[in-house]
Amino acid sequence: FCLFSFLVMALHVVTPLLEAPELSRRRHHKVLLKMDNLQPSGSFKIRGIGHMAQQMVAEGKSHLVSSSGGNAGLATAYVGRELGLPTTVVVPTTTLPSTRAKIAAYGATVVVHGGVWDEADVHARSICSADSTAAYVPPFDAPLIWSGNASLVAELAAALPATPEARPAAIIVAVGGGGLLCGVMEGLQKCGWDDVPVVAMETEGAASLHAAVNAGKLVTIAAVTSIAKTLGARTVCAEALAWTQRRPVSCHTVSDRAAVAAILQFADEHRVLVEPACGAALAALYDDAAFAAASHAWAGRSGPIVVVVCGGSGVSPALLCSWKEEFGL
């Protein structure tokens, strides 16, 4: 069991750890799903953002400001409402109108600025520079964010038997800016699970971590062309790259088509909708080519494969049908 703690008044919930029977049968290996799509704001983002926002409030801040392609903005808006604070969320033009409406429904002020997250983030920082009461709450690049996200691994350790054979064979995560990856890596270290491999999945057209690993340094990709817009950070955070150089992390990419195929199969098998960003992680097991590449990470390990179902707001039955038609699935 992990002996590390978080703020007493945590704003996230402990999410279920469920077996995926069809995937387990298909891959001849027990597969578990960490269902963070069931967080109050719809994604894992509330873990880190809730943790950081509470700390900033304790330090005297009274206005939350975030930049987000959607899910971090939703989490910040939810946290602001729960803490009774005015909240401003800056989103790029690529953020779906439905997501903007969800953010506003929590009572946050939504500002649309820039064509990609990086440009929205510059504007969010400028708002904070002009307001001493404002707390800048980044979507992924801050130690407090990573520490909050590490709670996911603490829950895994609490849910699994404390035996060597129950230790995960691998944990599969989707990567955008790298906040979830950093949190999982920190959590594994705190739990004494340093040997557990992590499989980092991105979609082609949003693969800033993959580019950085190949180059051995941070790389800013020219543009985000994937439909998985919430993976759309043109540069991954430096700590994510550093973790790949310190611990066993294997990085892989899948096509948008494979990510969409994965979320369609996931919806059929589990009656749950998640967005293509989450489909990047699911594709490591649903897509044969991705599985062949990713499975080297857990070769010879007998514990369960854990997939973080990170969730996401950018999905609806209508969108799922449109993607199915677009990719001929």
C-alpha cells in the first residue's frame, strides 16, 4: 500500500478498477481498466488540478485561471465552483462549442484565444501577470499537478493484492502534454513500483513526446493535426521526457483511425463513451499492430495490464457516428 497522502478535502473521487473480459480473452492476459472517465469533471484532470488549486488558495489566491483544450478547463471550472472562486478558462478555437458550454455551465468565464493550446496558454499567463490575486493553473506542467495525478497509482496499489504477482505487468497511458505520465511515474516511485513499465501512447499528428524521445531533447511539432485535440500540446513537458530517460517507458503512436476504432469497440463492450485521446491508450490493446509493438514492454511479466481510461469531454454519440463514417469503420 502506498503511504503517501493528499489534501484531506480531495475534490476527485476514487474511481473503479474493472476487468475488461473481452480484451483479457483476446490478449490472453488479464486487463484492468482504471475508469477515470467517471471523475466529476469527466477526466483524470481533476486529480492534479484540484490538488494544485487547493494549495494555491491556501497561499491566498482567490481567482483561478487555466488554459485548456477542454478537459483541464472543465476540471478547473468544476474546482472553482466547488471552492466558490471566480474562474477564467482560456481555450483555443479548436475546442468544441459543446465543451465550451460545459465549462461555462460550471460558472467559469470562457475566453477563446489562439488556434492551438500553446497560444491560449500564453494568454492565460498574461491574465495572471495583470492580476495578483490570480492563480495560474496549468493543464499539465507543474509539480503539484503531477503529485495530484499520482493519486491514481495510490488507488491502484490499494485496490490490488499486496503480492508480487498482483503488481501490474504494465500501465498504459495516453500522453498529451505529459501531466498524466508524470503523475503515474511519480506514483510508481512512491509506491515502490519502479520496475513497472509504462506504455505511453499518442496519436500521429499530436506526438510531441515521441518526437522528443527520438530526438533526445524537447521538440516542438509544427502543428497538431490529429482529431485527438485534447492531446494537442505541440511540446511535451520537460519532466515527461526526463522520466523516459530515468525509468522504463516505451512510447508508441497510433493513427486517428486506430484510436477511433478502439473507442468504438470500447463503447460496444463497456457501454461507455470516451474521446479519441483516450482511444490512443485503448488502441494499445484493441489494435493488432499497436499491441504487437506495445506488448514488448510487459513480456515475461504476469501481473495485470492496467489501462488508464482517462475519459474526456470531447465525445458524443453524434461525434462517434461521424468519426465512424469518416474512417470507414
